[in-house]
Amino acid sequence: MKNRIQQLLFAMLLAALAFSGCKDDDPLPDNPYDDIDYGNGNPNAYTPDPDGIAGIYENILRRKCNLPGCHDGHFEPDFRSIQSSWSTLVYHDIVKNTQDSAYSYRVLPNDTANSMFWYRLTRGDAQLQQMPATGQYLTATELANVRNWILNGAKDMFGNTPILAKWRTQHLGLCRLQPLLHRSVGCDQQPFGFGSLPSFQSRSEYQLQRLDARGG
């Protein structure tokens, strides 16, 4: 008798499972994104102003200059991002100058004639080669974009006009630190590198001192 009851219960369980498996699944909830018409284009397409720093970065610097071993962070100008490009160009001191030292900034807003960046993109000389170094020079349209950006104030990606700081920081020399107290006790105004430190002084007593135009 007990076995018959167990068999009956087992048969009822199987029937219940079979019945539940034959039921239609509950409908899925509505997806609010199903009704969006994305069109045939790319919804993520981004077309920056070609005459702005964002467009110049996207169309020129990222493609032609931010290359391995070049302006990819190995040296300045740093073209790894829009902000790093702008920061290392506008009102930024130059490293290599022309033979007559004619330039002071990589980009001088509103002035292509005194912008080293423009000089390097448009010509070369015995000392400085034309950029990009790959030989894939900018097209007339790309040069026009760069020229328009500079002449329109070399604004940043947010449209802000750059402001030249009143005092520019420069590396002028090294200062000797007072032992233990780590306080500056005197600066050598004549710059020298770590390889040329006086032999009678420990290298650990020196630190790089940033001095502005006022000497402080």
C-alpha cells in the first residue's frame, strides 16, 4: 500500500512538471530603447571643429605626430591627449630654436609669424627639419586649420582664451640643502647638471631649485 502511494505521488509530480513545462513563458517587459531610431549612421560619431584644438588633435596630431618614439610622451610637445597638446604648445617655452633665436614660444596666440609650431610645420632649415619627421607633411587644408586656430587665439578645448602668466618659472640652478634640516642654505645661480657637481660636495646635499624671473 505504501509503495502504491509513493508511486502515485511520484506520477503526480511528473505530471505537474510536464504541465508547467508546456506553459508559455511570461512576456518580457518592454524595452524603452527598442523604439529609438538610430538611423543608418554611427550614433557615436564625433566631428570636432577642424579649426579648434580638438579637431587639430583628432585630425592631425593624433594621426601624424602621436607615434611610437615620437610625440607620444617621450618628449614635448606631448600629443597624447587634447589637453596635453594644448598645454605643451600654447605659451610654452621652446627647446630648439632657430639659429638667430627668433622664437620664444611654441604657439603665440594670434600670431603665426612668432609661433615656432607654425614654423616647424611649414618649413625646415639646416638646424631644424620640417615636421612631421615622417615626411607626411600637412596638407593645405590641415595647415589652414592650424593657422585659423592660432590666429583665433589658440583657445583650449573649452573655448577659453589662454593667459600668459606674469612670472614664468625657469630652472636656473641647484640649491644645497642644510644637512638634517633639509633647508636651502644657498643657491648656485650658474646652472650645472648632476654630472658636474663639485667633487667636494655630496650629491645628496643638492636638489633642483625652481626659480622664477624674480630669482625666488
